[in-house]
Amino acid sequence: AQTVTQSQPEMSVQEAETVTLSCTYDTSESDYYLFWYKQPPSRQMILVIRQEAYKQQNATENRFSVNFQKAAKSFSLKISDSQLGDAAMYFCAYRISGNFGNEKLTFGTGTRLTIIP
Amino acid sequence: DTGVSQDPRHKITKRGQNVTFRCDPISEHNRLYWYRQTLGQGPEFLTYFQNEAQLEKSRLLSDRFSAERPKGSFSTLEIQRTEQGDSAMYLCASSWGRSGNEQFFGPGTRLTVL
């Protein structure tokens, strides 16, 4: 079974600084997707960034980038120039690739990110 | 607002009662998912629909739980004979097109079983 582990329950960072959230996963599959989702307090979950396992290039979305290490099964999220609006729970998630079936996302337990003004 | 909507947002019920939640996905999204999130945990997959067909169910979905998506649009999740352990946030998500496309989440229904 696939598992996703986030070993940092809480992180904090000064506004405008950079922070890295860690995620490791376990799978025997070779083709899969990895995601980082953000869940602000009392608001719905939104996708931050997505990585396809067959792509060696790390995904980047504006201030958000990932460090994808397939052999190590590691998928960390780097947030640059942290802003107050980045404060939220961040969930790492995994899903196997392929159509029609195996659609479920497997989530980690989350990291609560606090931004210090 | 064209996002995923869920109703009700909050539900308080007594143990043993039945409850039903509704999810309206983004228009034309053919895939719909239900997840459950307990305090301090990440969401856990419950079930998934492609149009009106329920294609995958988690072992978490006991026989007290039933989900439907009768016309391939909105979906309902019913819990019969609720237990205190059913207290959680129930999240709905939808996506379209090919596998791997983003799942858009709704605001969730928070269930409290007394």
C-alpha cells in the first residue's frame, strides 16, 4: 500500500523568507503523480503544485517549487518570499498514474505553516 | 460561484440517526470523489464516481455508508445509524478529463455525532 509521510507537524517562517516542507512516500509503482495541497483555516483545499514522476524536471509555480528525488522517494516543497497568505495546513499527496481506476489521492498528515510578520 | 459546493456545511446529530450530505461538483466535471478528514489528519479516500458509476470504494466505507450519483451530476453520501466515530469533515472533490487532472475540493461538511 502506498503511504505518505510528513514528519514536520508544524513549521514557522519569517515573512519574506524561504521555507521548505518535507514529504516522503512509499510506493512500488514507477509512474505516479505527487501533489502539494494547501488548506487555509476554515477554507477549502486548493492545489499548490503537481509533479509527474516520469518528469525529471522539478515543477515550479511562481514562488512555489519542489525538489523531487524519485530514488529517495522524497518530494519537498519550497516556498520563497513567504507571505502572510501562505499560512495554512499543507498536505502532500500521492496518486498512481493511469486511467479508470486508482483515482484516489493518498494524503500525508499535514504540516501547519505559520508566517511570522 | 462555479466551484464545488457542499450542503450542509455543518451537521450535528445524535448517535443512531441517519444523515445525508450533498455535493454539487463543478459543472461538466465527470469525476466526483468523497474523502473524510478527522482532526489532525489528512483526508482519507472514501469513494469515487465516473459519471454515475461508482468505480472505487474504500474499505473505510462500511455498510452503513452509501453514496450515489444518480444522473452523473450531484452526489449524496448517506450515513445510517451514525456513531461517534463518524464525526469528521466530509470533503467532496471533482475533476474532469484524463486521469491525473486536478481534483477541486469543496468546503466540506463537518459532522458532529453526539
